[in-house]
Amino acid sequence: MGGAGREGTGVPLMKQFRAIIFDIYQTLLEDGPGPPNAEARWQTLWKEKLKAVARLTLADFAVACDQAIAREHTSARELGIDYPEIYWPAVACEVLPELGRLPESELAEFLFQYAQIWHTIRLFPYAAELLSSLSKMEVLLGLASNCQPHTLRELDTALGSVGLPFSIFKPELCFFSFIHGFAKPNPHVFRSLFARLRKLRISPAETLMVGDRLDNDIDPARAQGFSAWQLTRLPMDKGQQSGDWNQLATYLNVAMVKSGQR
């Protein structure tokens, strides 16, 4: 990286940003609709993992889970917790007690396969190239995501498909809502990251938050003193701190490694 500067500033990236924290869904991972044969796949999942015929349709399971989640959210809000988060495996086991009898690894596999029924996942174009470049530089990478355990496997799988390890992200700079019981845009999310950065002697101003949503990612990060970049699907006009992955690379003054060059 050397002394290359950010476009138009002459400031080396390592002096400007010592840490970059990414959202996951719709930032690193593109979250699309599920396959058309969802109900058939649900029935197959039951037969393979639970050795039984599904006693709830896919739609009925979703409704029951939504009701359980609403109850948990209500209880948390009554305790003064804004933007509460659930632990998805516990909710699934409440709705389907059969799942609670599975070994932990088999439960995780069931829920991962279930997630693949209702959505499709892939890395955003050029995300791998920029992550590959950044992982070779003296900048710490982290994650801040409203997510569940299967999300981390989805990201690990997507990264692995392009030769990147999940370990490019520093555990101390990773916030996963399912672990803490609250989610973005709760100000405690970025306050927690603020405290962890201070331990590493990194200021919020030296940290860039990259996410797709103003309400969940950009505004809460800026409120805590972070810099922020709103990731968009399409290029944006110059002068705005937002744009697609190519514009983010230009903003950071980082040359992306192209496919086949890793």
C-alpha cells in the first residue's frame, strides 16, 4: 500500500482508516429470493434430518416462528431493550420441539439447509477482490451484522469459494446481534465497537463502517464518530460518501485483485 493516498486528499489509507467494519447482508452477501421448489425441499429436509413427514408446512412454520419472535421482542422491550434480537435456533426449537432432540451439529445443519430454502446467497460482485486486497494490508477488518449463526456459515462458504478465509475478520471487531440480544440500529452496537477499538488504540474517526442502510449502518455509526460509506448497487455521483464496490475501492485508493490473479 505504501504511501498511496485517498483520491483527492493525498492522505495514505493506513493513516486515514486503520479499521474497516462491514455489514453482511446486502453488503458482503447479496440476499436473493429462494428457489421455486421451496415446499418440496422443506419436505425433503424433514425426511433426511428428522426421518419424518413434515407436520407443518413451510408457511405454517414461518407463521409460528414469527409469533414466537414477536413474543420475545415484546418481552425484551418491556425490559427496556431497544431493537431486540432473538437467537434463531432457540426459536426454531420452541416451534418444533423435534429439533431440540438433534445433536448441536445436526441442528445447525438443519437450520442452515432451511435458510437455503427461503433465500439464495452470493458474494456481491467485486467484494472478493477488494477484501482480498485489504486483507494483505495493515488495516483491521471487522463485521457488524444483524444476523444468526447460519449467516456466519453462509459468509464462510461464500468467502471460501473465492479462496478467502473467514479469519480475515478480526474477532475483536465483530458484532453479531444473535450473541448480544440486541441489533442495529441500537446505539449500543456501535458503542460496543467504540470500546473495542479504543482497546486497540484506534479511534472511531480512523474506522470506516461500510453498509447498505442509512438507518441501520450509516447514521448510527456516524452518531458514534465513525466514518461511513453507504454501499449501493449502482454507481453514485462523485462527492458523495456512497457508491458501489468499485467506487469504494477508488475512495480507499486500493487496487482490487482481479479474478484469476489471487
